[in-house]
Amino acid sequence: MSNFDGIVPALAQALEKRGYSDLTPVQKAVLELGQADALVSAQTGSGKTVAFGLAMAPTLLDGAERFGPAAAPLALAVAPTRELALQVTRELEWLYEPTGATVASCVGGMDMRTERRALERGAHIVVGTPGRLRDHITRNSLDMSTLKAVVLDEADEMLDLGFREDLEFILDAAPADRRTLMFSATVPRSIATLAQGYQRDAVRISAAGEEKQHLDIEYRALNVAQADRENAIINVLRFYEAKNALVFCNTRAAVNHLTARFNNRNFSVVALSGELSQNERSHALQAMRDGRAKVCIATDVAARGIDLPNLELVIHADLPTNPETLLHRSGRTGRAGRKGVSALIVPGSARRRTERLLQSAKLTATWASPPSADDVMRRDDERILADPAFDEPVKDDERAFIDALLARHGAEQVAAAFVRQCRSSRSAPEDLMDVAPFTPSRERLAGEKFAHRDETPSRRDDFGASVWFSLSVGRRQNAEPRWLIPMLCRAGSISKREIGAIKMQPEETFVQIAADWADRFVAAIGPDRKLQGTILVKRLDGTPDLSRAGYQPPSPDKKPHRGKAPFDPNAPKRKFDKRAPVDQRPAAAHEAKPWAKKPNKPKFENTGAPKHKKTKKRPS
């Protein structure tokens, strides 16, 4: 007999075989749906994949214990990224294994011909990414006519990544009487609108404990000097010695830089970014799972949906741009009841921004300094003393050699050699600069809800050190700040807090970027220096001359216009007096501007001879 009531018997058998003893709140909630549509919001790591597998099983099996021969798919699951789609495929394969289901995947980066042959052979469940699924539908290789259920996993992320048009195309191609299940970490207005248009009387489910997100994650905000950011990450990795650690960066350039440095520091590290092929990304994740690598450095796009069972530490090398990204990054750890640590590397200039970020995410973090070199060494000593090898009895085949070692070198020298060997296998910790620990005041936290009003004031006179950039788009191209700012934030991996004044010109736009973020902004937009393929970005060496349509470098001493003396409000007014001598009169306009003086036109001497009618020349 199964311990799981209300579940299809074959799936209950798979859960028991997998070692499940109880269901999570979201998994229990979907069992009460019956055949209804659902809009489910639950935190990352709450078992949503198994939840929608259980939810659609009664619809797909329709009372049968096993599936019949595979033909056109009965269910379609859509995920935002390749990694998440492949992870969903693996989860559904073991969950539906007792039913004889065939699960096929259709994701970008894989051979489309192989996927087409798999679809031709038949599949009961198809899992894919929006763009690749749309391609298969357009090419008539994916038959949507027999679908009974469509699942949108991480629907909010798919809309954030710009897949709304693809999702609407897929849903329009599916039969009108199918079930539609939407799973999302949050339910913003865009998700509610999509659900209203494509679901029928959907049941709204909020998993218990959703308002208390990430209780198994310890958040630490580490106050560091700007020059010590990378050194602090090294010390954090060394201090925790996690089985798996994930370091998040905002740009591919930062990922490549940290990967190269950590490799040189003897860390077993792999990289994940959008520029890598699907095969390279799969090998990197597999290296993390089987223990060949312990540290993964990734961008947000590449790390969406990653589930590493031994992930114990998440480090935010670059601060997230919004609360949702912070929750998503941190949610890679602390899953399924396991504990985890999420460490934010906070330079001095980003303290207030980090406070606002944590408050918006409704999280409480412990503010502290990163582990010092002494802290790391003490933790190493604790690990050596707690090594289980010291609890094992001495074996008979080892005793003779142990006696020889002690007789030749002595116990103290043997112990010293053992300690040196243990320490040499690890990277040496870094010596960090002292930074005063920072604790946010109650008054500041209480006033943060009003801070957003002044976040982007119309005048940014107090913006601080900045760099100006020129964009090759202006008022004549209908450029507006309301669509320029999101584009700059998305392409440049910055937030609107790092954007100062925006000055529109007819053919170009000048944008002020905080000096600390200028190099990172340039690296994020890439070597072609273009936004959305057509807008050229140019870094300026000074301040743009807003009185003209062009640009001139700043001049330390502005000269009077055209040689005139500077205006003196206390000087007496000069009045022209016709009776004054000529040498005492003020200079005439043409004398002050000799270039404006017109030369006298010589008059032709009239000799009295008649002019020629045609040539108008006098006869000789």
C-alpha cells in the first residue's frame, strides 16, 4: 500500500522508490485540483516540477495505470532555459517511469533533426524552451492536436526574458479544451493578464510559507573595500569549503575574469555564461555534480533553473539588480530542507543600495566583515582536528611503517609535515583591508519606503563622479527615457540608480553613468558597442556641450565670447555722444569686429562713352 493518498498509484510507487517520505505544501495543494486549471505561486526549491507532474497525471492517464504506444504528445511543459528544461525532463522521466511514458525534449542548442526524429517516433510528454517549440510547431514537426495539458514552468522568468509572443503562439496552437497550469515564483500583473487570457476558471494556489521565503538560507552582507572584492570572495570560499559553491556575476566578462583568477588560485572551477554552447554548459554542470569541480561562476541567464544537490554556498560577486533576482540566485541553495548560505559582497559605495534590495525582498541579512586570513586558518585547523581519519584504528599493515616514521623523525616532526601537507593543498587566504562593520539604523530602514521617490530625480546635481556616453539616437528617432532606461539597464547590467542625467538632442542622446560602473557598463554591452543591434554607444572624455548638437571637451577657463570683455554689472553705462571728439567715441561695430567690415566697392569712372548693349563694356 502507498503512503501517498490521492496520487496515481504508479506515481506513488515512483515517489517511494525515490525516497520521498512526505510531500511539500505545493505538491499537496495541487492534488486537490481535479481537472481544473491552476495558477500556482511557490518559492524556488519547493518541488514545483514534481507538483505539476502529479497534477497532470490524472488528466493524461484518464484512469489507466500505464500509457499506450507513444504517438502525438499528450502534455507539453515549457521552461525558460535549456538547463531548466533538461532538468524538468529528468524529473518527469523518473516520476513517470512506472507508467511507461516517453518524455522528449526540444531545447535550443541541440540538434533539431534529432529532436524531429524523436517526435516522429512518438512521445507522451514533450518538454522544451519557447523558441525551439515554436520552431517545431511552425515546421509541422510537433503535433499539438492531441494535447490534454500545457504547463508553463517559471512563467514570470519567461516573460522577463521576452518570451511573451512565443508563449502566446504556443498557447494559441494548443487545443482550446486543454488544461493550462502556470507555475511561477511571483504573480505580477503580466502573469495575471496571461492567465486571464488563456485559462478557464483557474484555481489560485499560494503555497504555504510563501511569505516566509528561504528560511533555510542564512543571508550575510559582507562589507568590503572596493579593491578587495575578489580577495573577499576567495576568503569566503576558503572559509566555508562548501561541497558546491555558485558565484554570480552580472556580465560574461566578469565570469571569464573570475574563472581565470580562481583557476590560478588552485580552485576547481567551471564557468557558465550565455556564450557557451549547450554541450559545454552540460559538461560544466556534470563536473559540479560528480565532484570534479567545486566552484561554478555564472551569469543570471545561464544559471536559471540550476539544481545542484550539494550546493551549500551562493556568493553575489556583483549585486543583483532587483529583489526577484536576489531571491532566484539565493534559491539555488537551501532546497528541499537543506541549509545554505547566501553571501553578498558589498563595497562601501553600495551599502544603501544593498539595504533597499534586502528590504524590497523582505529579507534580513547579518552585516559583517568577510573572513580574514586568520579566520580562514583557524577554520582549516578545526577541519584538520575534526577529520574522521583520526578516529580510525591503526591497521596491522600500517603499524610497521608508522613505527619507522616515529623512530626516524619523531612525533612532532611527523605532525608538522602532516599540517604542512594539508595546508599546501589549499589556496592561501588573502589579507584584507580593515573596513568598519556596517549596521543599518532603524531610522534609515523606516525611511527606505520613501527613498524610491527620489531615486531618479529630474536633476542629478549630486550624482557624484560620472562618465558621459553618447547614444546614436535622438528626438527625431522618437527616443524617450522611459524606453532608453530599461534598455540601458538590461544591456549594460546596471540599475537605474547608476544612471544620472539624460539629455536628448535631435540626433543623439547623452547619458550620465556613475564612474564606478562605467567600465562594467562598457564590458557588458560588448565589443561592437551597440544596443539592440543599431544604437551605437560612444564613451566621452568630458562633459557634452548641451548648447549645441555636438560635443566638445571641457575647457577649464572659459574665454569671453568673441574677444569681448566679461560683463561687469557695476560698470557705468557708456552712452554715445555725437559732440564728443572722434578719438573719444566708443568703437563702432565694424571696428570691434574688423572681419565684419565690408570693403568699399570701387566705383567705375564715367568717361561719358555709351555702354555696349550686349557686353555692357565701353568701346576702346
